[in-house]
Amino acid sequence: MADEVARRVPGPTPSKQSYDEDERNRVLLAAQREFRTAWLRINENTRLLNRWRVGDVPEGSREWKIGAILDHIARTGDAPRTLRPSGQRAVTNHKLLGGNRSEKTWGRLFLTRGELTALAVLLTDRFGWNLSLYSRMPVPTTAPSVGETTSATYQVQLEKRRAGKGHWFSTENITDSGADSPGRLITQALEATAHGRALANRLAPEIDLLMVARAHQPGQGHLGLDRPSAVEPLSFGISYAMAKSWAHRHGLHGSPFQRTRRTTVTREGRPLQHTQGTHESVYVLPDKQVQRASRGVFEIGANEALEQAMAAVFGGKITDEADPDHRPTATVDCEDETTTPWPAPGGGCGADFLLCMACPNAHVHPGHHPRLALLHQQILSLRSALDDHTFHSRWNDHLLRLENLRDKVGPAAWKAALTRVSDTDRTVVQLLLKEDLAP
């Protein structure tokens, strides 16, 4: 019973897998199109608003009238509206603005919840951040830089809530040094949320969160008890419902965040806001994309292991008697030193005499057994005298070859050979161990 209680129960295999390249590209393309469209729209209208505020737009012109509406939108979060007899509040200047849809009215300066979700998908793909981080992510600050004018480094504070006591915080430094740099997305996020954050600061000065959107309808800003309360007409962070709705609109199955995060973690090949153990057991080992990509690596490793195993066996031939045409060495008889796997620069064989046991030209007959059995015994005695690294790097392969040869000769014959060791055998073995014999 105690053994059953103590037995480790394997955790469930994660149901979410990373995206393959085609799936990832489909998700990213949808997110890039939606967020970039919003970012360009907000930037264009921000430039017009700034020109209007400094008096750089001809008064009374169409641009001037739109600039005045933009100023109203920035201050209130909505376009000017007129109360109709039916009780409906209609956009006052919908013809001037080109329509009454959100992107023509308040969306000129604010992200929708769908557009904010698209931004979060891009951030997760770039940095591997959890969905839960976005609801409480403070506005990144700019780290000081000495003499740097062409780039900006942002300090992003991350809070990952864990089971148990306390919260876990970390700070990442992310640099915007150009169009393809990681920090460029942070710059775009700051630009796209600037008016939302400014309005939030006026309505609730204690709020300093990056991920802010404008809700389409009053009362729809707060979805989920784990997120900060809405400040009408603004909402903060990304809910699971928003993630599922975004995926559904783009023809995707389920929330994209877990799979996108897994894809980023496995692509980066290192822990991101989690431990090394979690990285290996939860993200890497169960992931089918990693398993498929690793097959070639495993094959190479297996081939290397096979080569090493083959290198640690006796490579020559065992015979019953000596051949007079063979040249004796300190350990074996050599059939042909001109076809050696280890040719010397000046011709002949350049192998160490101990390496002769790995050579296919080697021949071992019973006359060699006493010396080789003694050599085996003496190498074994080196284990206790040397550190592991030295022993394995210098002697381990030779020991394995001798043990392989012993198994082929037979343990009984090998042991009996020790009784026939001569003084010459002892001298040669000592010279081999001291590495005093030159090939």
C-alpha cells in the first residue's frame, strides 16, 4: 500500500499543441491585418488632431471640422451625438465622418476589443506572454540610455499569478532599434493605446495599464472577475471570451493564446516566465512539433552512439596461433601497417600501441593473452587512482576493448592467462601505462 501511495503519478498530457508553420502564419496574418489597420487609422487621426490643436488646419475646412470632432472623441471617448425623438442617440456628424461605424467615429482614436486582442496575439507570438498578463500589465517605461537617439529600450513589468502565496514579478528590457526589432511592437502598442490611456488617466488616475480598449456598448466593458473593473467606456486586458470571439471571427478553432505561447516557447527553446522543469515536462517533451523536429537529431545522436559503441570493441581477429608474416607490436600482431586507419605523416602506422586493439589489421593469439589480461587488470586498478574525467578520456575505451576481447576469449581462459605472465609482459605493461612506448 505504501509503495502505491509513493508511486509517482504521471501528469496529464497537455491537450494544446504548438502550431505548425502554416497554422502559425494564418493566426499571425489575421492579427497583423487587424492590428495594423487599427494602428494606421489611429496614427492618421492623431496627426490630424495634433495639427488641429496647434492651429495648423484652416478654420472652417473639412479637416478643421473633423479635428474638432476628434478633440471631442479624445476627451469623452465618443463622437458628438444627437438625441432623436425615438430616444436613440445618433452620431451628429455621420455624413462628415463618412458613416456611423466605430472605425469612422470613436474608433478613429481608440482600439476596439477585437483589435486589442489582435495586438495581444502578436505580443504573445513575439514574447511568449500568458493571456493573464495582459489584464494587469502596467504601461512600459523607457529605460535610460546614454547617447542613444535612434533606439528606445522599454522596461516591461510582468505579473504572473500563481497558486500559493505571493505573486511572481519580472521585468523584461525590450529595445526598439528598427522595423524588425522586438521593441517596435511595443512602440506601436503605445501609439495605438495612447488616447485610451490618456482618457483612463483622466477618469481614474490610479489606473496605469497598457492594454486598454473602448467598448462598443455601455456596460460591456468588464468581462471576467480576474480583470480590472471597467471605466466606462473603457475596458482593460483580454478575457478568455474575447480571445474565443476573436478566433471565431477569423475562422480559427478556440483561443489562439495557449497554442501561440507554446509555439513561441518551443521556437525559442528556453523557459519564458516558467521554470526549466516546466519547460521540459509541459512545453517541450509532449509537443508533437518538437517531437517531429527532433527525429533527425535523435537519428544523428543514435548514429554517434553506435559509432562510439563500435569504437569501444576489439576490432581485430582472434586466432589460434601466430602468423610469421605478421609484425608483432606491444599488444597484438599487425597484419598490414600500410593500410592502417591512422597513417603517420611520414608513412606507416601512427597509432598508439593501445589503439592497435581497435584496428581491423590486429591479430590476437594465445601468446598475447597473458600480457593483455595483465594490462586489463592494471587499467582497472587506475580507476581508484584517477579522477573520473581523466580515466574516461584516457583509459576507458581501451578498458572496454579489453573486456570485449576477454568475453570473446572466454573468462576462464582469460583468468588462466594471468598465471603465465612473464617479466617481459610486466615491463611492457608498465611502459604502456606510463605512455613511454612510442608507436
